[in-house]
Amino acid sequence: MSEKPTIRVDDDGVVVHIPMTFKRRGGRKEIIMPDNAQAFDGGTPNTQKPLVIALARAFRWQELLETGKVASIASLAKRLKVDRAYVSRILNLTLLAPDIVEAIMNGEEPSGLSLAKLTKPFPVLWEDQRREFGFTL
């Protein structure tokens, strides 16, 4: 696995590609990141792994729903053995502005940005998101 994460805009919207594989360890799923992904594996001291992992989950879960591999949020939650509301809150991370996602992946998010803040309801408009989460405009 040697791909790098990418963010691009096309006619259908924003496409975020986060290369990863999943491995089971002790009954839990672990995300295995690419060898060259320093920002993912602790190479960047400021990277908040919980934020990166939550983003990876969000985009993976979105893909499962969009491709029809999972029929609904409720069935995804049941499959993952977690609360449906939790799945919904994490899926909302796919609505973040691309530059916010990139900043989090690079460990360059504003001080104080946490998963707790990101999983509360936030504005849909990207400019409003930047303002709410403390990104300079």
C-alpha cells in the first residue's frame, strides 16, 4: 500500500480518497495506514489520531452506504454493534469543507478542535464551518 490521501473536486462534488486497510485484532477492527503516511502514523506531532480515525471511518462508512454494501445507517450501526446516532454523527464528518479535512489529516487544525466539537451539529456552508471551528478566512 503506497498511495497517498487525496482531495479533489469533480462534477459530482468533493472526492476524498484515504487509502487504508482493515485488520481484525482481538475481535476489534484496526485501521492500517499506508507506509508513507507520516501524518497518519504519528510522524506529525500535532496530528490528533482520534480525528484522523473518525474521518477515515466516516468516509469508509459513506462508501459502504453509497455502493449499497450496507442498506442503511441503521443496518450499518447494527453491523458495527454501535448506536445509530453515533454512526450518524461520524458520517456528518463527510460534510466538512475539504480544506478542514486536509488540515486535520496534516495535523494543522486550530488548537482546541476536538472530536466532541466536530460531532455536534455544525453549519453546512463551508465558510460558516471555517468560522465555527476557528480556521482563518
